[in-house]
Amino acid sequence: MSKIGIDSIAFYVPQLYVSMDDLAARRGIPAEKLKRGLGLQKMAVPNVGEDVVTFASNALLNLIEQNDLNPNEIGRVYLGTESAVDGSKPSATYAVEIVENKLASTYGERSFKNCDILDMTFACVGAVDAMHNSIDWVKQNPERKAVIIASDVSKYDLNSTGEYTQGAGAVAVLITHYPAILEINDTWGIASKSEGDFFKPRRTYKKIELLKTVFKDLNLDTSNKKIEDFLNSSSSEFWSDNNDLVEVFKEEPVFDGQFSNTCYSDRITEAIAHFNTQNTTDFVTKWQQLIFHLPYAFHGRRIIFYNWLNWIEDTRVYLALENEIGERKTSDKKEWKKSAYKSKIYNEFITSKIVSGELASSEIGNMYTASIFMSFLSYLSHSLDVSKTIEGDTIGFISYGSGSKSKVFEGTIQANWTSKLKDVKLFEYLKNRTAIDVTTYEKIHRSQLEKAVLDGSKIALDYIEKDDTNYGLRRYKVN
């Protein structure tokens, strides 16, 4: 049986960012709380005209151009996202159309004509789902190639507890036989449970109640007859709509941060156990690197701690831990665990097996579906930059999506992995982005700017159709 896995990888992150120093100062909190506590340094900010489609199309275009791929040979483009721009038309169709048009002079018209295109959504695990599904498809034929794109905008309410973790961007990977970067092994640990830790509901408001509030603020008659007369006579497209309810969709989620942490911890623990029942594994020694979905940069090191304690029990590492911080006692269990988390032993584990996957997240923020793929790219890019030999290393991947589900899998780094990283230049790109002030960021967040900041983006939203038969259809431009 041939190897299946990630043959090449590319990314796109917005050119704009806000520094945590500036945001913390505006919000009146210590910057070190965010930087040292959560690992946050910068927050990627989408420019005006950027969205999940432009991120995805940029990442797909970079993947094709950097690796000289022929789009006519790609049989699938599956997009994992929770920031779709339409409730029916897949965002992947927009992204593929943009790239197809861009490449028409080189590869001919409609080079993706026979390509299966799809969006998959399950919060932050959606792109892993897309990859899992596509690996099975690729296995059926040695000629098959699939592209998985993870693309998202992480957006929270201003001044909320989630604001500091925001981020945006996309990562695209090519799945093939005999991959150059990572062979993905067959064992997958899965755990699912319906939870309400984070979701984006369709909010509804009664028109009559909205109008009563407006009329009251304007000191107008708020009687039902007056409201009904207004609705019956209004020429406004908004107010004259026949529906009594106004439906509103917001990118900003409803969430419970602490509960979501619990769900993340519970699901990955169950998924790890499920993985272990299929393939008995000494995770501490076998996995040379752990790659996580990262809501913030330091989340992985925090969320895996209790599993790590279980992994090292009855080993020399546990004895070394007790020699460092003392024996574990029932009476001071909580304090002992705090000491264990801060111990030199655990810090060595973090430094050797987690840190390199956190570096990009510190500079970008939460990318939702793309965060685990960016963590992997961060690890690869750092290993290349410091000339670290990782060929043959086994990498453990721990993914999570609110709502909730975890998938745990592993892969082996291949001999030619460096050949596919030479044009990616992740950290060089991140270093050369443009800082914006908090006021500009807030205007972008509130959709108060009509023109792009600075030079704008290479691929951007041009306009949205208004005619009856194509109302809401998005039109994009490539500069």
C-alpha cells in the first residue's frame, strides 16, 4: 500500500496587523498578561475587501504557483471553514473561480471543470474533516490529487474576552500518493458530543418591536396602528419585506470560554483514548512534536497538561517530576498540579515538542479551521530555519471543533520535506506586514471603511450584485 499525505503546503495571511501592546493599552490591561500568559504578540486584521474567499483563493493560488501544479490534474478542492459568505453557495466555488480565471492563460479555460468542489463545516475541525475524507478518496487511485483549504476569519465583539485572540487567513495543502512532506498514518481517534460552547446562531428580531424602539427614541407615536401603517406604506426593501421577523447573522459568536476549554479538554482526552485503543502508543516518546488547534498560541501546552501527567505516570519522568516538586498528596493535589505545570520537567516537554508550532500563532491569532495547519507550517518553517533534522519524526495532531468534536491522528515527516518549504517563507512574510493603529482596526471591525487600507489586497471583493435574480452574488477582482 502506497503512502498518502501532505505533498505541499502554502498559506495566506492578511498584510495588516495590530500589536498586542497597542490593543492592551487601548483596553486598559497589562500587555504582558496577553503576551506572557497567552503567547499573543500580534493580531492579523483583514483589509477592507478581504474575506474567507480571498484568503482561500490566495492560498490556493500560492500552492499552485509555488509547486508548479497543473489545476487540470486536481480532482478535489475541499474548503473547511466556519466563515462562509453564503448559506447555500459554497465559498469554495468563489475561490476556485477566481484562481481558474487567473490561470486561464496558462492552463486553459475552466481548468477546474472536472474538479469536485465543496465546503465542510464543523467549527474549527472542519478542514481536518475535509482532509480526512479526501485521504480516503485519494487512496482509491494513485493518480488522484486533492487540495484542502482551511480558511477563516476569527471575529469577536469589541471589548469582549475573545477580542485579543482574533486572527485570519488560510492554509492550503495538497494530498497525494508518495507525499514529499508528511505521510499520514491510518489510525484516527475520534470523539464527538453535542455541546453549546461556541456557535453562531441565526438571530431574529420582531419588526414591530424594532420599530417601536426607533419610534420611541424619535418621540413618535408607537401605537400598533401607526407601526402597521408605516410597514404597509414603506417603500424600503428592508421594512416592506413580508416576513414579520428580521433575521440577522453575525460573524461574532456566542461563546463560553471556560466551558469551551472544558469541552476541548474532554473531547481530546476521549479522542486520544480512542486512538490508543486502536494503536497502543507511548505518546511522550513516540511523538517528537505535538501540533494543536490553537485558539491562542499557548493553548496547546495548557490543554494537554493533564494528559501528559497520565502519559508519564509509572515512568522515570514522573519520578524526576516528584524529585523536582515533591510527592503528590491528596491534600494538596491542586497546588501540586500547579507546581507540576510550572516545573522544569514540563517546560522541557513544551520546549522540545510544542513551542515551534506556537510561533506563527503568536504573530497571527486564531485562524479557526486553519490554526492547526498553520501550527504545522510553523513547526516546519522553524525546523527549516534552524536546520533541524526532522526526517522520520512522528508528529501527533490534536484537533478540536466546538459543538463539539476532536480528531487525533499522526504522521511521519518524509525525506524531501525541505524541498517543498523553500518558497513558502512564512516568518519572512509575517515580519514584513504592516501595523495599523487600534482606531483603524476598530473601523474595519465595524465595517465603517469603504476603501482598503494602504494598497489593499491582490484579490479582493469588488461588489455585491443587487438585481433580483442575482441579489447578493459576490464579484471579486484580481489586481
